[in-house]
Amino acid sequence: MRSDARIRRRDAGAAGTWPASVPILLQRVYEARGASSMEQAQPRLAQLLPPDLLGGMDAATALLADAIVANRHIVIVGDFDCDGATACAVGVRGLCLLGARRVTPAVPNRMVHGYGLSPSLVEELDALSPELLVTVDHGIACHAGIAAAKARGWQVLVTDHHLPGEALPPADAIVNPNLRGDPFPSKVLAGVGVMFYVLLALRRVLRERGAFDGPEPDLSSLLDLVAVGTVADLVPLDANNRALVGAGLRRLRGGQACAGLQALIHVAGRDAARLTAADIGFSIAPRLNAAGRLEDMALGIACLLTDDATQAGEMARVLDGINAERRGVQQQMVDEAQAALARIDVEGTVPLAPCLFDPEWHPGVVGLVASKIKERLHRPVIAFAPAEPGSHVLRGSARSIPGFHIRDALAAIDAANPGLMQRFGGHAMAAGLSLDESALPAFREAFHEQASKLLDDAMLQEVLLSDGELLSDELDRVHADALRSAGPWGQGFPEPMFDGRFDVLDWRVIGEKHLKFSLRLSGHAAPLNAIHFNGWHDRPPPSRIHAAYQLETDDWQNRRGIQLLIRHWQAAD
């Protein structure tokens, strides 16, 4: 957290109607996020938007239904991140539930094929003799790969959520809520959410065709995977996504997760019965993502598809090891990026929009580097690495800040400099691109120019939105438990954060970079335990601080206490 970050309190929302069992604190938090009832705060599956509102669904379900009836070979092509892996697993499991007998998962290898359905991946898939390809969490920008698949006589269904370019690929059907003019009210489905919606619509079509002799397949059994992919992809948790994630979390907490997710929860050291969206984001998703970053996401998908608990445990342990390796690679790259910035920053001027590159960096980890540097600087950042060892093609991963739409910025650069980038795509806050190494200086200049046009001083100051001050009688286990179970919290429906002024009774550095506090709040009898991860910057805290924090449970050594998880502190006024 930057030292010049500013704490601002949220505006109070409109008063709602709540059951007596909902604590006043939680009512206040919900109302500040625009919810005025439990139906709005914690939407259920019955409130999901109807699948038939998604454009392209008739063509998509006709392709899939015909393929199932004719016993055609369907290949689900995933992506090498957590959203793509869970979407692939949902597609395979869901189609099998709906009667498909020949379904095969596939995924590009980042180092071999590059992103998405590329011509080289299509060439490799030829050995499988697919008849219908279904892309999940990608495809909208895979013009060449889809053309190559069509040239072989394969049908192609694109399911994606990324923003489209000017022209659409030559697929037989496309389902993407972000297509221009698509009537689906929610534009923030993750890739796994789009695939789940396709399955919901397909079940209706098969029902109408009389395909089910007995009870209909229960697609809610896939919601554990939908929840993990949705949270991992950091899409906003609007009411529709909260309904999906909330239902998935209930399955996860109830021990109804697939074997792979149960194994990943175990190796991550998490309590499944108390799992939260934050646990998914910080513990489960990184272990899946690590396979796609450093090795091959096929292992992650296999873990999600096996029903054998022993196999799942073995694969989860391998993924855990890969994730440990990823952390080491990431830390080294972040250290190198910060050293490079320090060399640039000789005059005390932080680059407005840093573009970082090192020929030794790993392309699977540049997104994490960009994210870490973005958090430190609160500026849009792009980190580049060679697409493969010795290659002159660079892959870049971009992360942005509120108000600077990174995908639109890349589109503007492309329009002004045709051919500068080989390809690009993404969302408002994250994007990817590739270019030749010789083009990097020109791209740096163009990116800086675009940032200069759109960024202002206000956007460059990080603002932490607080839900206000907690009263002394709210700093207890009852309220900490209520906040923990009240989500799902996430992007667009942020986890509650509070602020207050505390006397610092004691502090110490732990693990070389974390700050552990003992704090006193006026009117609160007992000292409060607090921790600020990565909060040690060679400066001791003052005797009194103004802190932004989250109220968390603390079950270390079964103490059933609370602690304050500090996100930012500064000297109290």
C-alpha cells in the first residue's frame, strides 16, 4: 500500500428492510453497497438471469445438442488460467452429464502454442479428430486458429467473455455477453460462467427434444467450479455472479466439491467448512494458476476432472509444489522490476505508465509482476518477457487502475500505430499483448502518450474506501464471524474495510517484512492484535496511527479471537 494513499469513508446507502437476525453493522455495510434487502445482499439461484437472454444461444445449443445426438467428438479447448481451467472442467463434466459420450479436454501450452486456439494448437488437435471444438474463456480474438479449424471441416463454438475486436472470428456460433448489442444484462460473467449458462440452455433444449428418460441432470453440481473460476478471474461480483459464487461456496463448505478442489483446499491448509471467496482468491486459485504459468495447465484440468480422491491428492500436491516454485520466480522478478524502477527513478520521478522488460523473465509470471508493481505505484503497468527462451517476440501482461481502461488504451494505440502490436485483448483492468522486441521502444512511447492523455493527479492517488469506524462493542468475535460469512465479497462488492485511530502499545517485525501490532482503541478495554502484511518499510510506526483495516477471526491455536488485518496506516492527525 502506498504511503500517500488516502482513506475516504463510503457514502451511506438507502435504508433497507432486514431480518432482526442481521447485525446493525452488517446492515450498514450492505446498504453502502447498494443492497437494501437480503435478496439483494445474498441473491439465490432462483434470481439468476435467464440463459435465453444471452445472444447466440440458439445456434450454440443446436450445435451441442446435434453433436450429442450424433455422438460426435467434442473437444473443449480451455485456457491456461484458473477461469479457463474451471470452464474447461465445467464444459467436460456438464456435457457428460447431459449425455455426451465423446468429450475430450484440451488446453494450449503457454510456451509452445501461445494464447488461445492458435493454428499450432489446431494442428496438434488434428490427431484427436474432433468434429466440434468448443472454446472456453477465449476464442473471440482467435481468428487464425478458428479459420484453421474450419479449414479442416470442424465446427467451432466460441464461448468467451473478453471484449471483441472490430471483426468477429469465423465460428459457427459465438456466446459472449460482451458482443456489441448482446441483450444479456450482466456483462461481467467469467468464462466459466458463460460455459455454465450454455449448459443451462442446452439442458432446456434437450428437455424439449425428449432426451431425458428419468430425472434431469443436476447442473448445480458444477457450481463449486463456477465459484472458483469466477472469483479467480476477479470479475465484478454483481448480483448474478454473487448468486453463482454463493451457491458454489455452499457446496464447497458442505463437502460437496469435486475431488480436485477438495484436495486443493487440503494442501492449501484451509478449512473447507469455513471457506470464503478470499480463500479461493489467495489460496486455491494460485495453485491452479501455477500450472499454467510455469508448466502445463493440463495438470490443473486433470485435477479438476478426476473423481479419484487419491489421484486428486497426488495432483494437488504437485500443483502445490509448482506454486511454491512460482512464488520464488515471482519474488525474484518483482525484485528485479523494482530495481529497474529505482534505476529509472534517479530524479525522483516515478514513470507515469511503466513498461518493464527483462530477457530472463518468465512469460507465465509477468502478469503477477505487473500486478505487484501496479499495487506499489498505483499506476498502469505492463511487464514483458520473451514468449519463449531466445524469442524476439515479447508477451506482455498489463494491469491497470480505476479510470484507465487498459484494453481500450491498447485499442487506441493499435489504431494510431497499425502493426505495432501483433495481437492484444482483455478487459478494463487487465489485458495481454504481444509484439516484436524491436517494437518495444515505440510501444513504450505510445503507451506513455496514451497515459498522459487519460491520467490525472486524482486518478494517481490511491483511495481506500472505508465503511467507517467500528464501535468498541463491534470489535468482537460475533461481528467478525458475521462479516466472514456474509459475502461473497469480491470485486464490485468489496470486503468490508473500516478505519480508526489507535494508540500503538507495541510493535515488532515478523518474517522480515510484516508488522505485528498491539493496539488500543479508546473505550475498548483489551488490547487489539493487528498485523500488516508486507508493512515493514524500515520506518517505525508512530505512537498513534490512523489505520484502514479489516476485522478478521483469529483461530491460531484455537484461541477463537479476533485480529485487525491492516491494509494501510499513517500517523494519526
